[in-house]
Amino acid sequence: MRGEIVIVGGGAGGLELASKLGRKLGPSKVFLVDSRLSHIWKPSLHEVAAGTLDIHQEGLSYQMLAHDNGFSFVYGPLTGLDAPAKRLTIGPIRTPQEEEVLPERSLAFGALVIAVGSTSNYFGVPGAKEYTISLNATEDAERFRLQLLKLLARADARKPQEPAAGVDIVIIGGGATGVELAAELREASAVYTTYGFQHLKPQQDVRITLLEGAPRILAPLPERVSNAALKLLHERGIKVVNECRVTGIAPDQVSDKNGNVYPSDLCVWAAGIRAPEFLATLGLPLAKGGQIEVDGFLRVKEAPGIYAMGDCAACVDAEGKMVPPRAQAAHQQADYLLATFLRAQAGKAPQAKPYAYKDYGSLVSFGQTTTVGSLMGSLKGLSWFVEGFFARMMYVSLHLMHHAAVLGSVRTGVLALARFLIKRNTPQVKLH
């Protein structure tokens, strides 16, 4: 097989780039490689984990997207790269019983874009990898949801004999993922009684603790946003502990450097990310954090014809600052590379200006009705604080924009948004 443009990684940025290029150039020229069969917008994973969003309704099939958008989909993990020969090795696909579904394959390319995202950084904390769940992919969110269901059932059965029975959930990391998951879990717990858990009192028996190492949650955002988020968490009965350095995690508890112990039936790690370790096997130049080093045009250094984008790329902006690993950066980089490849296909000169990251602000969801955040103004350093229904609609619009990009039209995105809103206005929690 050979693809003129091969994109490895079907996350937000990689899938947007493949979809937009496919609609322009067609399946003989554009290939997308991914080790999974379906895509979900990563900011939705906390809703899947809480049970308020059904992955089977929200997930988008790469095969369907390839058919609709005109690119070719290759199912399998990237296991090898021969950069000088411009050839990838795609690993085999096997069933849980180790039966081979697809063999190892080779894929040649004219240009390659690596967009494989990130994974958890445990910072060497003992027990973190073994006893926590990180929401990096759909299978992580589903594992959390099923584990929560089991714990709720057990607590409900013990409740008549043990009045203190309940479920202790500890979330390590007070960034957007940790904060959104805590809020979503509390919102979901309010309707658990309609699913047969008749003895549990959600506000009291589903005990949620959020641990953050910095002096405040959402530390990269303006202090007003952080304070508003803390108030909303407290209103929902969520315990927040700032300046908490976790030193050890066991199956039933979390310990910090001050000797405090937090009971934990279920623990989520949301305290940091790093580039996937397999990138070190590809022979490409890596930065300190394991990301692939790229120049201002997103070209991998010392590797002609190879690009990297999103969380796995170490991209430095014009001011010498690292571009943050955020969805809006991946979206912008996808559009930048789209222009790069379309110019090349048309025989035009390469772009003269390097990629420049633009921060449009941040929004943090607190369940299905409330959002807080900041929006950046046109003047440098100016931002507006937003909250409530208006902020929530803006948060939803980000999902709409992503759907429009990968589904091919604003009309299709609007229909997806309508389904999105209908689902979220229906008071259901998926626990089965």
C-alpha cells in the first residue's frame, strides 16, 4: 500500500486533517491509520466515565468517516518507521483470544503526519499506574463506568446493615479533566436511585475528593475562573484539597506528603500527560518530555517529509514558549497542515509564515447546565469571564465545530448538535 499523505492518529487534529484532505484529494491519496475503530471527542470522555453519555451513541466509526469524507482507513497500531525509505510498519490486529484478524502490514508514504496524542505521566508516584484509571481513551472511560457500577451495587446491598456504606472516589489532578469529571459524577449520582440503588443517598454516600498539587484548581486559567469553579464544586458537595502532593497510591487509599490518607474505592489519575513511549523507537528527534521535535512549520527536524502535530509534538511558538497540549492547538495545526498540503498538491510555493498558536480561551463544563471559563479578546492579555447558560452554549458549540469538521458540513454538524442536546436534556445515566 502507498498513500501520498498518511496521517497516524485519529484524534481531534488528525481526524480533522484527514477528513478535510480526503474531501479535497480522495481516498487514493489520503490515508488515516489508527489502532481503534471509532473516534470520540476527547473532552467527552468524562461524561462516558460518569455514565451520562453512551459511547455507542457518541462514537464515530472511522470506516464510516472514511467513506463519507473520501480518505482510506488503515486499522492497526504504528509499530515501526523507516524514515529514509518513507515506509511505516502497521502492527497486526488480534482478538482477545489472540486470533489474528489482520496481519502486520507495510505502508509507504509521500508525506507523513504523526498525531498520536498523549498518555498519562505518573511522575514516578508509587502505585499510580497500577491502582488508578486515566481517561485517555474510550476503554478507560468504560472501565471506570463499569467499576463504578459494581461499587454502587455492592454499597447499596451493604447499606441496610452498614449505615456508613458508600463509594469513595478520589480524583488526582485539578485541571479541566479532573474538575469536569468531579462535577459530572455528582450530577450523575443524583439520578442513581432511578436505576435500582434504593438505599444510597447520592450526595452523602457517593463521596468525591479532588486533590490538586498547585495552590488552586485550574491553575493555568485566570484566578476568577478558578474561584468560580471551586465554588461550584463546593456547592455540589465535592471536597477539594489544594497544595496536596500525592506520594503513594494503594488499592484502597491515597497518601500525601503530609501524612494524610484519603479512602479510595475508585481513583482517577488526571495529574499530567506525556508523549507515548513508543515514539522513542521511531528514530526521530525527541524533546525532553518525549514529544517529537518540530520546527515552526510543524516539520520534524532532520526527517524530510515527516510532520508532527498535537500533544505528541514539541512545537515552540514565536515567543519561545511551548504550544500547550490543547484541543484548540491541534485544530489550528490541522488547518495549518491542510493549507501546507493543498499548496503542494497545487504546485504552489510553501507557506512563508510558520504556524502561530492563538489562545481563544478555555471553558470548563460542570454537568449539563453550567460552564465557566474565559474568552480571549483581540487585545493581548485581555480576557472575559463567562459562566452559566451562555458559557454552556459556547462549550457545546465547540463540539458542533468538531462534528462539522469531521462530518463534512455545518448542516450535518447541526443535526449532530440537535442529537447532542436531546440526549443531554434527557435525565438518564447509562450504568448497564
